[in-house]
Amino acid sequence: MSEVPLSRIFAVKTTGGQEKTVADFIQTRVKTKAKPVYSVLVLDALKGYVFLEASNAQIISDTTAGFKHVKSQIPGIVQQQDIEKFLITKSIIAELRIADTVEITHGPFKGMRAKINRIEPARSEATVILLDAPYQLPVTVDANFLKIVEKAKEQVT
């Protein structure tokens, strides 16, 4: 009975903006030289890093040796829970509450602050009252265009 090799995640520091190039080079080397690298991961949220899954660090060193944009290998093993938050995207609609103060990040009202008046989870929309306007102006915007600035204080009754 053969035992499945234990895989670990390792990080490689790269030149900023060259993560995808490095990942392509690594993928080519893995295919041509039959290196036992199980996966290559580039996260848009983490510039300058490429994550590789292999059984040990020596395999990563051998695979990345000689690449122009690879600066160094980060010592140690990256824990899965450390990068998990970058892999799972949650909809902002679940975090929004009525009376939260938000900032609009896209569209004609970009940069303006508003207070949430109504939330429509099925349509992923929120109706907000603009705080920067001289009068109360309700506007319905896509919930993904909102960034929470301040959570509403919960009233105890």
C-alpha cells in the first residue's frame, strides 16, 4: 500500500507585478522536468508572492532556481488558514445593516458617504441616504459598491 505524500504550502517572494510570469515559468518547469509540485497559486491581493504546494522546501528551491524575477523563498511553511481568507470571497450584503455608515466606491456618487436606509439581499442592492448632499437624497446602489465605514450602534430595548 503506497502512502500519499504530505503536501505543504511554501511562499516565494517575487518582483512586484511579475507574479503571473513567475507562475508561468514554474508551471513550464514542472511540466518539462517532472518536478513534484502539486499546485501554483497567485493571489491578486498579495503582490510579490507566489504560493507553491509540494512535499518539501528543497523541491521548491530546485524548481525556482535561476528565475529572473524570483527574489527568495520565504522560510517555513505557510498555514492554509493564513491564505484561506484570500480565497473565499464573501458578499458584502451579509455584513451590511440598516443605519451603517458606508462609502460608495463606484459610480457617479463615488467617494460620498451615506447611511443605509434599506437592504434588498435578493437583488444585492441597498438604498442609502447620502450624507454629503445638502438635502436627503435616497439612492439605490449595488451592495458591492459599498464599503463599511462605521457600523451602526445596536440599540438595547
